[in-house]
Amino acid sequence: MLDPIMHREGEPEILAGRKLAARVAGVYIAPEDHFVTQAVETLPLGFEGIAGDVHAGYTRRSGGREPWYPRGTEMRNERQLSIIAPDEMAIVAERMGLAEIKPEWIGANLTLDGVPMLSMLPAGTMLFFKGGVTIKIDGQNAPCRVAGRSIAEHAGMTDHDAGSLLFPKVSRRLRGLVGWVEKPGVIAAGEEVSVRVPEQWIYRA
């Protein structure tokens, strides 16, 4: 009888899960009618996400990211929160010739310090906050022109159209992550976070 744990010929290599430590560098909320966020001391979360935030809701309407549905189709909201890393935003700012890109400009809700290559964390990664909140990562947040234009306007770029086009080009796989609330509660700036990366493999069959 074959040992089910043994690696079979032709199977993908499986990388073991691991734990990382992080810290909340900042928390932000966007008004219901606006993309740009504002810094706050604490971030109350329910199962619907951030109450009053533009991306709050149990469901959302499909858009350009979901070409398999007619635009506007109601679907589960797996994009309740936008999570970015300050070090990755510093790289993007340099590529755009800017001194900085503030989290608020691109609608971020959370900034996390301490995780190398945050944007490359796989789907299914769990964020366990010391205060009790759990967030599950859905995947990378694809950069868009809306965020690019916001950066161009706030940074005082002379050509807003050029800025809106440049951001998606230079921030690919650096734009951060989107996730949803698995266990509600309150997140505070400075809070410790346990990052649990799941087993990973590449399916090639």
C-alpha cells in the first residue's frame, strides 16, 4: 500500500505552510462615496467589512476584473479590504519619480510592516490580529488607472493622464492585497499580526 504522504512522480512540489510576524503600520477608512481613505486610530470590522467604507458589503457588483460575468452582476464581496506595504509603495513611488505615495491616495485600509514581498502572499493566507480580528487574503490587488489618477492629482504631477497610465505599469505585483473579514472585531494601529501562509503548489496537469 502506498504511503499517501509520499511524493508521487509527476505531482507538484508542495511547499510547507509557515508563519510570519507583522505589525499594523496604519489603518484607514474611505467615506461611502469616495475612493480616497482617511487615517483613523482604530478600524472596526464586521462580517460586511468596514461599516461606512466605500467597499463595505457582503456582496458587490462585478466589473472589469470579472469578465466572465455581465458587468454589474451581484457577487460575493471578497474585496472588503485593501492591504499594502510601505516598502513596496516606496519602490512604486521611486519608479514614478515621486517622493512618496501615501496609503490614502490609493484607497488602502491597512498598511503592514514586517512581511517581505507582501503582495506575493498567496490566496488563502490568514492574518490573525492580536486584538482578535482575522482577515483572509483573496489575492493580489491589480493596479488600476483610478488609483494612478489619484496619485497624480495628490502628488501634483503635471500630467494626470500620464500618471494614471504609469501607475499600473510600474506597480504590478506591488499594489498589495485584497481580503475579507473572517472574524470581526477592531484593529488598532501598532497592533501585532500573525501571518499564516498556507501550503503552496503549482497545478500543471
